[in-house]
Amino acid sequence: MTVKRNTWQREAVRTALDTSEGFVSAQALHSSLRDAGSPIGLATVYRALADLAVEGDADSLQQEGESLYRACTPGSHHHHLICRNCGLTVEIEADAVESWASKVAADHGFTEPSHVVDVFGICAKCRLAGI
């Protein structure tokens, strides 16, 4: 993996992502950066987010055809429980999933399995609000 140099744009995206609640789109992050007075371009935000995801500094997921991003702890494999309504995201451990993925891979002659598990539902707060 090639390490990208740290530019002010990458740092601005990283900082904005760190201060965002839950998962956010590139467009929403770009909008918040522009509202704060940054001259950063949308294409630069997309590139920086994609690089952060590849490097493990951001989680990414697809929702309704759009990539969403969230800051994460590098090097920590985890899964998410995500509210379909408000976007509340909880990192969860799933030892059973880890065991299952390893077994399925081995049963089919695969090694070095990797996977992404995101569980979507409605959080308690949204459920109580009747949403």
C-alpha cells in the first residue's frame, strides 16, 4: 500500500470526519467544510475519504447506492449496528460471525478470509418516537 502524503486537504477531511456524528456522505462533509469557510473541492473530499477508508482510518458502507463514511480506530476490526432512521451507529463485536466466516472460507478451500458486517434496524429512541 502506498502511503499518501498528508496535505491540508486530507487533514481538513479527517478533522471534519472526526467531529461528525455517525456515518456521513462526501457531499454532506463537503458542505460542512464549505460552511466553515474551507475552499476544498468536492472531488478532493471524495478522494480523501476513499484514501482514509483504504488506510483503515475510516469505515465506509453503502446505503441506497451512496458511500457513507465515519471515523474509526485504525486496526480495529469491528461491525456496526446502524439505525435506518437516524443513522445512530454502534460498534459491535461479533465473535460468532468471525468463527462462521473462517469456517465457511476453510470449508471451501479459502484462506485469509475478510468480511464486512453491518446490521441495520431501528434504534430504541426512534422506535419509541414511533418513527
